[in-house]
Amino acid sequence: MEPTEKESLQETAAAVDPEVEEPTQEKESKKRFSPDNAKLMQEAISKLMKDNPIAHKKLEEFKEMQPLFQPHAFWDTQPVQKVTETMGRSKVTPGPIEEKKKDEIDTEPIKLADGFEWCKIDIHNEEHAKELYDLLNKHYVEDDKGSFRFDYTIDFLKWALCPPGYKPKWHIGVRATKSQKLFAFISGIPVNLNIMGEEVKSSEINFLCVHKKLRSKRLSPILIKEVTRRINRTDIWQAIYTSGTLIPKPFSGTLYYHRPLNYKKLVDIGFSKKTKHFTAKKKLYSLPDEPETLGFRKLRKKDIKKVYPLVKEYLSKFKVSMSFSPEEAVHYLNYREGVIYSYVVEDPETKEITDFVSFYALNSSILDNEKYDLMNVAYCWYHCSTKTPIEKLLKDATIMAKNEGFDLFQMLNVMDNEAVMEELKFIQSAGNLHYYLFNYRLPSIKPEDIGIVLV
Ligand SMILES: CC(C)(COP(=O)(O)OP(=O)(O)OC[C@H]1O[C@@H](n2cnc3c(N)ncnc32)[C@H](O)[C@@H]1OP(=O)(O)O)[C@@H](O)C(=O)NCCC(=O)NCCS
């Protein structure tokens, strides 16, 4: 009798990453850093430090860092910074970790386990777009409690995956050969980074997703290796990526802050805690009906020419930043209904464009609420100001987001954002977003030294 797809998947998926053999050295380090030992040690330290709040805080920090000190069968074999490599070093010289030539890179895709095959996802093909949407909508990033899951729209995916110079071959899917069902995805896009004053032709990796039925079968390392192979074949050797998961080794750890816009809905859906001070809180988070800055208006296409040099100049002051080309600025900064919301301040007298602010729309599915399906979330994107104080600019952005029907405004503490959080009533969210570079050594940098936001 033929096995069911589930049975055959379970069998084949177990062999999905035959290449990841742990080198002897890793097995040795596993003994020394065994999670069991670490747990016992932590428990003992916890007992000793119970009454010492400072020591307790340090212990909590240590616990959060622990994944970095454990063995990583895949990441320990990759050209990424190791935690031990930079520890205690007074100076880390930025630069590639390994140098290779295009000819050294395999021309053939990595072999997948029987029953699975690589496929190209053409986001402009409506069927493919729907398949990718469905995979991400059901299996992409969730919050810790499993109450919310990112819901990237097809329009958003088309925009995010197809910047100028994008490579269709870097939009990689894995299908079950028999059913042709899409089970996993990873994407790369070309980007230019400015790292400590150095222009680095690079890639950005995003939308890594494995169907829940295929989790923990080590398919991710294969997807990462395959996208790396395809990118290396175009003579690009670096990548930037972000993740809530701690792996070796971030160059920075940033925090999300959120600002309620529709407080009642946030309480109803369990995002904000119910409190007896509901009315006072609702009042606290109320916003004016209109933006307050004179000359604040929606960006028009022809404004990009004026906005581009301002953004370029602003981003160049950060240690690590995006280095947009004029074509990329058009793609990334233009107003795009339902995707990117961009605004400028035009001086009413001189007609000069003096400031720019933008946010992107990324809703979350609400997984267990009878009344609501979606939490509408605006995420702070790029901005720059030459005249309007940044807190005024971002306040106007929150007002526009509220008027556009968003329930929540999220912002990372990158760029100069941290400075406005308190005044604009942002609250720190749970969890971190770590920033990573593939094949690039860099000293740890502070969130306020980052001029990059990834979607
Ligand atoms: C992230 C996800 C693809 C990992 O898949 P998985 O089945 O749990 O893990 P696999 O068995 O395939 O692979 C495990 C390896 O991938 C690494 N890994 C897991 N999540 C990762 C991430 N977000 N980025 C890079 N590597 C990751 C693990 O560290 C591990 O490598 P290691 O042994 O060297 O530590 C999967 O959990 C998923 O689709 N989650 C929802 C979407 C998501 O969070 N995507 C990542 C967004 S940043």
C-alpha cells in the first residue's frame, strides 16, 4: 500500500539534511557546554543570588545569552562570528571572514531528500503568490504565546521581493514532489550596505519559513546553504538578516517599542493588558485628528528626488546603514497604498522639502479571538529631518497611522528612535530583534548606530 503523504513526509524529512554531520570538535565542545550542566549551574547561582537584585539581573542577562555558548551544528560551520572569537579582544577589524572565488562554488543545487524538490517562486505569477501567501500566513513568525502571526499581504511581498535588480532565482521554494505542495521558502534580494564607511555589495535574507509539519528536520540549514550558493554564484559574499532567535552571533541586539493607537481594540484582543484604569489609559493614548507640523503632507512621486539626498545623508551617519541607489530610493520610499506610507514636510514659504517620515503596513492575524481577525500594525520605516524635530515628525506619523486605521505603531530603537520613545508614549515590547551579518566580522554596535530597518 502507498504510504500517505504525511507518512512519506515524515520518513523522507528525517533525512532532509544528511550533510549536517557534527565535526568531532563540536562533539567535544558539547560535553563542556552541555545544556544540562549549564542548567545545574544556573540553578545553583539562582539560589545564591536570590536576594541580590543586581546579581539577579546579571544572571537573567546570562540566561538570555546562553544560546550563544551552546554548540550549533550548522552555524558553527558557517563564516559567521563566533562568540568566543571576539570575547576579550580589544579591537575587531571589520571585514570578510572568508574569501572565495565564484568558480569554487557548486553550479548545481544542493540535493534535497527524496520526495522534495526545489522550485522558483515567481511572485508575479498569481498562483505562486497565493501559495507563498498561504505558507507564510499559516506558518511564519508568531509571538511567544501563539496569539498573533505576521500576515504579509501579496502586494507587500511583491514589493519586498522585487526591488531594482532583484534576482528571481533567489526566491526559493521547496515542494513535495508528489503533491507539489509548497513546504518551505527563503528569499534573498540584493542590497548595498555601508559598514563602517565601507560600501559592501551584499544581500538581504528574509522570509525563511518551514511548514509546521516539517519543523526540526534540519531543512533550514539546507535552505540557507542553497540561497547562499545562488548568491555566491553572482559574486556576492555577504548578507544581512534579522531574527528574534539568538544564534552565533549578532552584531547588535535591538528592541521593539509599541505605541497603542486603538487602545480599546488592543485590550479586546488581549494585546494590551486589561486594567481598571482603562478610561485613563484610553485618554493617555488619544491623538490629535490632524498632523501638527505645518506643511506635513503625503509624499508625491516627484518629491523623491528631493527626499533621496536627505535620507542618504542621514543614513550615512550610522555605523551600519543601507546605502540606497536613486532607483532603490524610488522603490523603497515611495508612497504605496497598503504597503508603504510616506510623508514629507514642505516649507509653506520656500516650498523646500525639509523632512521625511514613513512607515510600512504589516498586519498580524489574531489567532484566537471571536470578534477580530487582524491587528493592523504600522512599523516605523525610514525618516530624516533637517528642520522638524524628530519627535514632532514621528508624532505626526503616528497620527497618520491612526487615521489610516492602524491599531498599533511599532518602532525599533535603531537610528535616533530611542530618544522619542518616552515622549511619544511608546512601551517596550517583549523580546529582542537581533541583527546579523553573514561572512563579515564587526565589533558589536549599539542599536542607535544602526541605519537599517528590515521588513
Ligand atoms: C525558523 C524556522 C524556519 C526554523 O526551522 P526549524 O524546523 O525549527 O529548524 P531546522 O531543524 O530546519 O534547523 C535548525 C537550524 O536552523 C537554525 N535556525 C533556526 N531559526 C533560524 C533563523 N530564524 N535564522 C537562522 N537560523 C535559524 C537553528 O539555529 C539550527 O541551526 P544550529 O543547529 O546551527 O543552531 C521555522 O521555525 C519557521 O518557519 N518558523 C516560523 C518563521 C520564522 O520564525 N522564520 C524566521 C524569521 S527570522
